[in-house]
Amino acid sequence: MRSRIVAIILACAALTVTIAARADGDIAKGKVASQTCLGCHGIPDYTSVYPTYRVPKLAGQSAAYVLHALQEYKSGARSYPSMHAQASSLTEQQMEDIAAYFQSLGTPDKSK
Ligand code: HEC
């Protein structure tokens, strides 16, 4: 009897882990995959020095928003040449990982 209960508990735990892994991107992998993004998205005041243009702040942005934006850049629904190039090189899983990583960086700075 007791071993059966243990077996059921273990089965439930395994299921929970599987669901959690599928629902979210992997933050650690996203951190590695987003290193190239930070050259543009991690600059001071989100303004490039030359040529001068603004880049959107991604830290603290919701994962769903970042994922959606990347999918649209990849498909061409959103057009912006450098972001199309960036998004096109990513797999669906990498986009989810990156989205999870940016979301994990905390809430957006309201003073910006
Ligand atoms: C060459 C500079 C550059 C690089 C590298 C770059 N981005 Fe961007 N990104 C931009 C610019 C500029 C925009 C604004 C484009 C627009 O107006 O649609 C943008 C927009 C975005 C947006 C939409 C944000 C919003 O609020 O609408 C997301 C998400 C994003 N980038 C993610 C990434 C990720 C993830 C990477 C790395 C894989 C990356 N970017 C690499 C310059 C860059």
C-alpha cells in the first residue's frame, strides 16, 4: 500500500516537471542566446551613439510580448531589417528561452 502511494506521488512530481519545462523558456539558455542582442538592446539610455537611433528596452518585458515580437520579425509581419535578420537566425525554442530571460530581469524602469 505504502509503495503504491509513493509511486503515485512520484508520477505526479514527474508530470509537474514535464509541464513546467514545456510552458517556459529556459532562462539560462536564453541568457547565452541573447548576448548578441545586448550589443543593441543593452546600451546606456537605449540610444546608439552613431548612427543615433533608439532601441526598445527589453529587460522586464513580458515573455509573451518578446516572443510574439520575435515571431513577427521572423515572419515579416513586423518589418525592420536588422531585427528580421536577428529573429531569422533563431529557433522557436531559442526565442522562448530569450523571452524568458528578458522577463526574468525584472520590471521595466518606469523613469525611462
Ligand atoms: C543591430 C541592432 C540590434 C540587434 C543586434 C538586436 N536588435 Fe532587437 N531591435 C533593434 C531595433 C532598432 C528595434 C526597434 C525596431 C522597430 O522599430 O521595429 C528592435 C526591436 C526589438 C524587439 C521589439 C521590442 C518592442 O518593444 O517592440 C524585440 C522583442 C527585440 N528587438 C529583440 C531582440 C533580440 C531577442 C535580439 C537578439 C537575438 C535582438 N533584438 C537583437 C535593434 C537590434
